[in-house]
Amino acid sequence: MSAPFSLDSAIRKIPDFPKPGILFYDITGILVNPEAFRFCIDQMVKLYKNAKVDAIAAIESRGFVFAAPFAERMGIPLILIRKKGKLPGKTWACKYALEYGTAEIEVHQADVKAGQRILVMDDLIATGGTLNAARNVLEQGGATVSGFFGVVGLPFLDYQRVLGDIEVKTLVEYFGE
Ligand code: AMP
């Protein structure tokens, strides 16, 4: 049997980006490595193939890259959650706090169906604030978040506290900066 693929080796770590003190986990190294990218999508399908999920919701923009092939493989709808002002139709919106200042995300009202069980994903989960805002906009549409997924998780930032008792899954975790 071949050794398991090391995703860590495909993730570049850039100190002090985008500002001093932040260690940036750069997933572009996965995208330029077809073996790494295929490994991610295969692992995601393995994690969720038996889950009761009606749709995937993904966060702009690096979340889209992983969610699109995954949703296609799962054969379920992909809902785009975008930064404010990008979606042309009527939207549900949520403002949330960043480390400095605030951000706002939106989802098309027409894309969310009441009663849907939705898996929300992004490339990386840090504080969980972005995913929690995503939950807010989906719940405004009457949907339920059944799980959260990040290719990378930084559990030392305590995202599970922000995300409550909804299950969080990741492919690789880092425990310090
Ligand atoms: P948060 O809302 O704190 O969970 O932050 C998650 C969002 O910010 C994701 O869309 C990530 O792409 C981005 N992000 C936050 N921290 C980092 C980091 N250390 N390296 C790479 N991306 C990050």
C-alpha cells in the first residue's frame, strides 16, 4: 500500500501575511499540484458520502475552488456565498466582525430553500466568524446548517466555540503560529 499523501507538504506557510504576526496558510500550492487537489476532493467525498446533505454552500473565493468539484461529484446544488455587492438578485445578508473592522456576506434568496440541510465550506477555518455569518444568511432562508468543512483548520483559535454544536471537519489541522 502506498503511503498516505501529505497535504501539509502542498500548503505553503507565509509568515507575516497579510500583516505582521499572521502565519498565512496558502492553499494555492494544492491547486497547482493535481495529485494534492485530487486527494482533497477524494477525501471530502469519503467524509460526506453517507451524510444527509441537500446542498453545499461555499464562501468566496477560495472556498469556491474546493466546493465546485466536490458538489459536482456529490451531485447536489452549490450555493455561492459572496462578499456584499456581487450578487445581482435579492439577497439575505449578514455583517460580522473581523479582527479589524467588519465584513458583510450575502446569498441569493432564490438559491436557498426552506428545510434544506446545507454543508458550509471554506478553504480554511480560523476564528469561525465567516462560517458563522454564512450560517446566519442560510438560516434567514429557512435552511439548516448540517456541518462545516475547511480544508485547513486552526483549532487553537477556538472556532468550535463560535460554531456551537454543529460538526466541523477538516483535512489538516495546525496547532500554533
Ligand atoms: P475566520 O472567519 O476567522 O474563520 O477566517 C476564515 C477566512 O479567512 C477564510 O476565508 C480564510 O481563507 C481566511 N483566513 C483567515 N486566517 C487565515 C490564515 N492564517 N491563512 C489563510 N487564510 C486565512
